[in-house]
Amino acid sequence: MMYEFKEIINQAVINQQKGLKNVLASVVYLEGSSYRKPGVKMLISEDLNSVGAVSGGCVEKEIIHRAKTVFKDNQPKIITYDGRYRLGCEGILYILIEPFFISDDFLKSFLNANTKREALKIDSFFTKEDEAFGNFGSFVTFENQQQFTFSDSFNHQQKNDVAIFTQILKPAFKLIIIGGEHDAVKLCKIAANLGWEIEVITSAKDSKELKDFPGANSVLGDSPETIQFKDIEENCAIVIMNHSYVQDLKYVVKLAEYKPKYIGIIGSPKKRERLFNELFEFAPETTEEFLDCIYSPAGLHIGAKTPEEIAVSIIAEILSVTNQKEPFSLRKINGKIHSQQ
């Protein structure tokens, strides 16, 4: 995911400033099943500290141990980890371990792409062997077609006898919280643990500050009459929690101009019915498609009572909607949990 890759890059830059080399370990292929899927990465610094994880914690120690040769000779390699007898995951991981250097030009392009909420593509060269050495490595392609490798010794133009794993990293998921009370703070804190990009919109008359919402990227005091939304139609969810019916209605009328995937509104079913009825009075061209994206009362029915539990139920509903999954207990599944990509 983009936020995990961003954490890796940030730490790599810090390590470089300390004079420490970095290597990047990426799962590029999987036979069978595993805790996490191809594309996950971890950064290892020369002092053998690490950031990120490629599994639930069982694989990482071995990867760190086997990465020592890459620090020593600067040669990338492919390793395998058979979890069938140690993890109970019934899978074999193929892991690319490569030198990882962040140039100033790459960092500038990466930060610019993040600001613009652009996706990027990572192509990784590998082979399905254990302890294999060769012209292995990754290169990144931005939407403006700029390309960067992580090591000067890697030639991504030479593709003889290698497999290629391609990964598209979408911008971090965006959550817009409209409201500034205690429950909005709890939702912000819990969503931040998922690496989401969080924007908080509070009342213009009672504007809050960034320090009031741990984990938020921005806090803005505004009103439904003047607010201008952007980048909300993909990879984004909106939760309205003003504790004011009038303000909620005004924001929904404003949002009717857009096509978001999820709008959650806290409140009762009775409030929802009233809001839908009055919405057509103020926005008569409201479509059924727009109404289908409104989830009110927001959240899954899991018996949530406290603000923290309600926040978890809302986040779970957002994930189920954006991932197009009907929620149920995993104990009902026989076979694979995740579909093959």
C-alpha cells in the first residue's frame, strides 16, 4: 500500500542521512497462501533495524539475516521462505532483496505524486529460485512517465530470463470527517492507524486546530455553503457527524453535486428518512445512484456502544463498501480467503 511505501521511503532517507545503507525486501511471488500477498515490503538498514513487514512477524528475522550479504557485496538476490512447515500458511514466499537508495530526484517526484494523489507503478525483476543472484531489482514509473531504479547497478532495460512482478500503488485512501466533536476525534485516531489520509472539516464558527485531531492531515473550518470538495469520487469516503440535522442536510445537498462512493451519516433511521425526503426539496435532481452511496445510520451492526466501537463499525463498513464485500464471519469460509489476483 502507498502509506507503507511512504513510511519506508521516509525511514530510508533518515538512514541515509545517518550514513547507513538500506536494502528493500519485497514479496514478488507466492505459491499457495500466506498472511500477506505479493507486493508487501520491508526496509532493512545497515544496523539491521527494519521498518515494515512482509508477514505476521515470523519471516522477518530470516530476511534480515539473509540480507547481510546484500549489504556486503551490493548484489541483489532472490530468496524463498517455505511457510508450510513453520507458519501453517501453506505457502512459499519468493522475496527480492535489493540495494535501496533514495535519490533527491526520486524523492522530489515521489512527494509531488503524493501531493497530486497520483498512482505509481513498481516493476520488479526476479526468478523463481532460492538464493539466486542476477540482474534483479525494481524500477518505479510515475504518471508523468518518469522512471527511477533503486540501485545504479540494476539495468531494467535487460529483461532476459526473468519474471516481472508489477504492482500499482494507488494514492492513500482519503477519509473526510465533517464534524468536530468527541466522536469525530475518535474516528480520526482509529482511521489514522490504517494509514488513511484524513481531512477534518469543522464549523467555521467553532474552528478546531490540527492538534485537536491526532492523525489528521488537515483541519479546516468551513461551511456547506462555501466548501469546495476535490478528489472525492474515488478512493475516498465521507463521514458526516455534525450532531446538527440542518448542517447534515446542507452538506448532503452540497455532496449531491458529486459522485462519492461512500457517505456515512450518524443518526437514527428516522433521521435518514426525513433527510431523504427533504433532500429532494433542495436538490430535486438527486439520483438513485447518489442515494445508494449514503449509509445512515453509519456503521455495521456489531453492537457498538462507545465512540471507539462506533468508529470501528464505521471503518469496517467503509472497507466493506469500498472493497465490495458483504461482511460476515470468516469462519464460514471453506477454502481461500482472498481471491487470486
